[in-house]
Amino acid sequence: MDLTALARRREVVLLVLIALLLAAVGARAPVFLTPASLGDVLTDTAILLMLACGQMAVILTRGIDLSVASNMAFTGMCTALLSKYHPELPIAVTLALAPLIGFCLGAVNGALIAWVKIPPIVVTLGTLSAYRGMIFILSGGASVVTHEFSRPYLDFPRQSLFGVSALVWIALVVCAGMAVFLNFSRTGRSLYAVGGNPLAARYVGIGIERCQFLVYCLSGTIAGLCGYLWVSRYAIAFTEVAFGYELTVIAACVIGGVSVAGGIGSVSGCLLGGLFLGIIGNALPVIQVSPFWQMAISGFVILCAVIVNSRSEARKGKLILRETEPAVQAPLQVRPETPS
Amino acid sequence: MTSLRYAVADRRKAAAADFWLRWEVLLLVLLAVVMLVNSRLSPWFLDYYNLLDSTFNFSEKAIMALSMTLIIVTRDIDLSVASIIALASVFMGLAAQAGAGVPLLVLIGLATGLLAGFANGAIITRFQIPAIVVTIGTMSLFRGIAYVVLGDTAITSYPSGFSWFGQSYLVWSIPFEFVLFLVLAAVFGFVLHFTTTGRRIYAIGNNPVAARFSGIPVDRYRLVLFTLNGLMAGLAAVLLTSRIGSTRPNIAAGWELEVITMVVLGGVSIMGGSGTISGVFIAVFVLGMMTFGLSLMNVPGIVMSVFVGVLLIASIAVPILIRRMLRREP
């Protein structure tokens, strides 16, 4: 691969940008570049990275999952209540239950999208509201706070292994698993085919419905796991946990070069996109910029990223009509004219 | 030599099921059920003044739903409307602090919305980027600017005359906001269903490429529609800021999803090319009356979101499943 092709790769561009960002922040505040501080950044971003991987699988198939934040908050509340009322249960139960609850919520999305054929944005918009409301019904509006959790519940993600928190290790395993699944398994590759050209995917015998169902289950399972990790990390569960976080997750994917038109995206791009957002969020307080800037900056970064995406795909010269993939041919009723 | 000819089948004869499965009819039935249940559950529901006052809770969203309908009919989506409200409200607040009069405040609100919508449309059409990603970006950017300006403070120093837009009543104690919504609904309905412009909007939604081939300036239409949507969000910002009399950076948080819910429940296909203003009009009342009834029974707002979410999915899933069953029968 020659240099210009390398420079055009999203992952390389992002790596350079992240390096520049780190250098700029480090110049203002050298303390930001210490291993301990960078470890904190990684721990803070771990949940976003996992969610972005799950979301990417969904976006690959031309879908979108807006319900991840609500799913996460609901699962988090379930595990929190369990920890409050049954503190004697081993942590393994929570670790098994959280992905399971998330899976069920994701499966509802998947079934409605794949087999009832409702557009993904409509289904997940609906479950975004519904799951969020269910948290209130479940908890009666009360929150679960620090001292009400059992010790193992709070301690598990905080354990340190080789100087890195368990949270980061979990994220590493999940993301590596996703990478292996998407790159080396038959089903993983077929997700790209479904998003790239659903018609062709159908012709080569890929079960589109099965793929769709699968990605929402996957995204839900990851969201469920993250629900426990989020609540444990911040040691509080309430109705508004991670409100609006689904858009940050999608933003990480978009910055990482995942195409919302489907079929394009990589786990490494997603991770870098998520890290980029995470570093910005963590760097602002360090360089004494009001955290209120964070939202505006991430909005600006998203816009820049999508414009860069489109520029790299655009062709030179002005075209009135762009070339598009040939439209699906409707079967016409053709009959030979009978000679009279 | 035989030539080929395409045979186009005649339109099927209208059956009774077609009428009953029309979206507007289903919505009217749903509205009747909601009204009936609510009036059984609460003696204060069917009160003339209560019903009219309940329109305050949805008029602003309903006004935005009208222009959002046009956007979704052309296969686009605008997630930034609530953030445009925040941005417009902040600029109005800053102007009010600087001592601007009421007409100038309204002008600033509308102009901010217009410009923000134009920015959306310009980026989308200039760079050919899907509307959903652009408006996710501007959604963060616009509300982010509101946070940068206000931080955790609020602006409440509005001139006294400004409250007229969001709090006044016209004849027979009908709120001004509601009348404005009715008038705008008539205008939007006329434009979408009875003019060439409206037909072209459907054409763009059905097949943008074919629409461009037949000479419709697709990108110009989309740019105008996004600008219009921004203007409507600016109008909603004027009404909302006037009604609650304060500006906070989290004003109208989450409204973009409620507005889109209204439109989709109204039978507008998210895939573009179909839907009616009358459907959206009825959906506004279904959601508004359901929320009002639940609030009369002291159901907290967050629990209502369960009803709204389930209603959104069920209202689309049930007709699909019924059609599927009907098709299997013969």
C-alpha cells in the first residue's frame, strides 16, 4: 500500500488526529500524558467503545439502534435493585443476568425490525421511550445510591489487572470478539453484504432477516453488559442514567468512518472514533475549559468528520446526476403481442 | 416479429377493508377510544376549558410536526429541531437582556431558526451527506452553543409584552398557539395536497433520481424544506420561550423524538413518498389527548413515554400484521 492510500485511510487519519490532540493537551497540561491519567481516560471511554462496536454492527446492516442508552439504563436499574435487595448473590449472577436482560430487550427490537418489517429508526425510537419509562415503573422513581449496593457489585469493575482496570479488560475482550466475529466469521462477513447490497445478499442466499435480528440482539446484549458496568462505575442508578447517550455512541461510529448507508465500517475505526470523543471529554477540564464546551465541540467534530467522509468519496467535477447503483427492477408483466 | 408491450393491471376495486384500513380512519378510531377511556376515567376530561388548555402542551410540537412531515416525505429527517429551539431561545434571551423590544425578539427567534435550518440544508445538499448524520452533528452543535453561552444559568428577564405569544387567548378562550397551529396546518395541507410543489415533494420522496430526471430541482427543494423546518423550530422557540418565560440550555430536551413520533404515528412513511397532513393532524390529537388524560390521572411524564413508545410501534405493527393475515386468507 503506498503512502497516499495509507493517508486516506480513516484509521490513519484518526490516529494522527488523536496524536495531535494528545500533544496539544500535553503541551498545556503535561499531567494529562502520565500513564495514570491516560489509564483514567481509557477507563472512562471503555463503555463508549463497547457500545460503539455493537452500534456499528447494526449500522452495517443499514439499521440504527436508538434504544441502547435506554436499554443500558434499564438493565443497570435491574442489576442495581437486585444488588440492593439480594446482596448475598454472587457477582457472577449479575454478570450473567445483565447481558441476558439486554439481549431480551434487543431481541424485541430485532423481531419487530426483521419479521414485522418496521423501519429500524421507528422501532428503536419507540423502544427508546418505552424502556426509559419502564425504569421508572420498575424503581418507582427512586434511585439506588452508593451505600445501597453490595460491595462486590461496586468492586468488580474497579479491580486492577496488570495496572489496567477490569473495565478496560472487559472492553478489550468485547471489542476483540467483535473484530474477530466481523472479520473472520461467515455471519460477520454477511453483515457487510446485507448492508452493502441487500438484493445481492438475498440472491447469494444470505438470510437478511436472521442477520438483522442478530445485530439488534448483539447490540442489546452489549448494552445490557454496559448497563451494569455504567451503574457500577458511577455507583448510582436512576431513571435518567445515560440520557441521550445513544447519540454519542452513533457519533463515535460516524467519526470512526462507519457509513450510515450501510456496509462500510471497521472495529478499529469505531474504537478510534470513541477514543477521540473520550479524550476530548477528559481533556477539557484538564486544560481548564468549561465542560459546557464539550457538547458544542463534539457536534463540530461530527460535522467535520462527515464532511471529510463525503469529500473522500466525492468525485471531481460537477455532476448534475450522480451515478447510483442501479435501482431494483420491478418485475414487469411482459407479454408478446398476439399477431391478429 | 413480435413486439413487447407492457400490460398494466387496472386498479383494484375498493373494498370495505380498504376504507377501514386507511390510516386516518384507524387514527380517528384510536382517537375516539382515547377520548372515551379518558372521559370514563376522569370527570374533568370532557371540560371545555380543560380541553382547550391542554392544547398548550402540544401546540409547539405540533407546529414543528407540520414541517417535519414535509422533510420525512422527501426521505430526509431532522433530529436538530429541539436544539434549534434552544439556540433560538438563547439568542432571544441575550437580546432581551440587552433590552430589545418584543418585535425584535420575535424577529431574532425566527431568524435564528431560519439560519440554523439553512445551515442544515446547505451542508446536506452541498456535501451530499445523509440528513440523519448531519442533524445528529448540528443537534450537538446547536445545543452545545446554548450550553457554552448559558452554562448552568437561566435567562428570565423578558419584557412583559413578550408573554402574549405563548399565554394569550383569542375568542372563546381558545389559545393563540392553538389557532396558529390550526391555520398553519391548513396552509401546509393545502401546499402538500393541492399544489404542484406538494406533488413534487412526493415525487422526490418516492424516487429522488427519477424526480431529478424529470426536471425537479431536488436539492433546492430539500434546502428550502430544511430552512422551512428551521423557521418552524424558531417559531416554536418564540412560543415556548414566551409561554414559560425563561431560557435554559436544556429547553425542549428530547422534543425531536416526540415530533418525529407525531409524524410517524400520523402515517408518514419514514422511507419517504407517502403520508398526509390530515393523518399527522389527527395523530397530534391522539398523542395530545392521551398525554392529557394520563396527566389528569397523575401518571408521571416518564411513564407516559411507555404509552407513547408502545403506541408508536403498535400503531404501525398492527395494520401490517392485519394486512398479512388478510392476504393469507383467500
